[in-house]
Amino acid sequence: MTAPTADAVVSTTLLTLNDVHVSLDGVRILAGVDLTLDRGETLGLVGPNGAGKTTLLRAATGLIELDRGSIEVDGEPLGGFSRLDLARRVAVVQQLPEAPASMRVDDLVLLGRNPYLRLLGRESHHDHAIAHEAMVRTGCGDLATRTLGTLSGGERRRAFIARALAQEPALLLLDEPTANLDPEAQSAIFETLRELAAGGVGVLVVVHDLTLAGAYCDRIALLDGGRVVAAGEPRQVLTAESVARVYGARVTVMQHPESGAPVVVPAVLEAGR
């Protein structure tokens, strides 16, 4: 059997950030970020407020001009894509996505098919089928006829993830999708993201809760001052020393008895201290 040629080998790397520098209003936000994301991988971005997590996410969508460095999607420079082509490859779920409260869930999700419509064109049966599948995969198929104003926080987030999934993206970017949700809703959303990754989607997600990140992300990138100060498997990155150094807080990092994932809790001070 002959070995495959170099051209026949498909790279698993989906997103590449190389020496990325970004300034906003004259203030340096990202300073030399190097990061990669593979197909089928969930990569969590963690770090204190102001570390540059959201800016990194926006840079990966092409919405922010780089001072220096490069970003590639599927091996192609980000700037080489048209907005339409990029929308067919990359989907974004913002931290606080907006849509009219009177909009039905199925109509919201169907908006994800817009990058595939011709000018003044209407959605086909194929588009409706993909939107329906996206709702089923994200656990909101039974919410199709509900309006957004009647949904809980977790249901609303799942609906917006379904809209993103209807774009059929290779890369899914999410900014704190579980912020202000109860633990059950948080787990449900991260289970959904893990299932999407298992289907081959690359997931880059900003996470506030370190324990959630440790439980559901394949790798974690810890940001501080606009730089990636640690990246790797959760147990490598989420140590008491690294958290104390970056967050300035004493914590205890334990191992989950079943999964082995790191569990980060505040350190208990000794009596009298």
C-alpha cells in the first residue's frame, strides 16, 4: 500500500491565530496571541475580565482589524473570504443576542439559512429541513412555534445556538453562552456543544466558570493581559497556582471523582487567619 500524498491529507486544523495583536481606541487588547483549534474540538477561552477573550472571538470573525499577525480558517487567510463565504463557514452566538420578543423560534432559526439564499430568494424545503434538524439537535424542536419572549434563559440560548447551527458552519464561536443561567441549563447547553463537536464542528467558547470549562472543554486557553499564558488539557491549565497568578484569588483545585475533570473552588482559610 502506498502512502497518501501530501495533497490527499486533510488538515485537522480549522482555526489558526498567529502572533495576533489588536488595539481598540489606542489601547492594546491582544498582544501576540498564538492559538489553534481543530475540527471536532471544543476549546474554552478563560481569564479575568479584560483579558481579551471577547476581542479574540471578534477578531476570529473578521470584525476587528489586526495591528499585526494573521488568522486563518481552513488554511485560508480570514481576509480572503467574502462576508458571504465566511458566514457559510463561521457562526457566532453573542453573549446577549438580540431579536424581537414576538419572533417565533422557527423563524429565528431559519435566519441561519440567509447566507445560502439568492437575492430576494425564499427558503426552500431543504432550508426548512436543515433548520428543523438544527432545532432538534439543540433540544428546542418542541419550541418551534413559541415566541422568544415566552422562553426561559436556557431555552432562548439554545434557540440562538440552533440558528447558528442552521448556517452549517465548520466553526462555531460562542461568547459566554451560559452566563446567568442555572446549573441545569448550563449543563444542557454544554452537552449540546459537546455533541456538535462530536459531529465535526470546531467550537471556540468563552467561559466564565472554570469548573464548567474543565468539565466540558477538550482544551483550555488561559488569557491574561491580552496574552495566552497557558494552553492545554484542563488539568494542565487549571491549577491552583495558575488561577492564583492570573485571577489573584486563592483556590483549591480538586479532581472530580467520576470524570477526573478539575473542580475549582475557593480556598478555605484556616481558622484564625
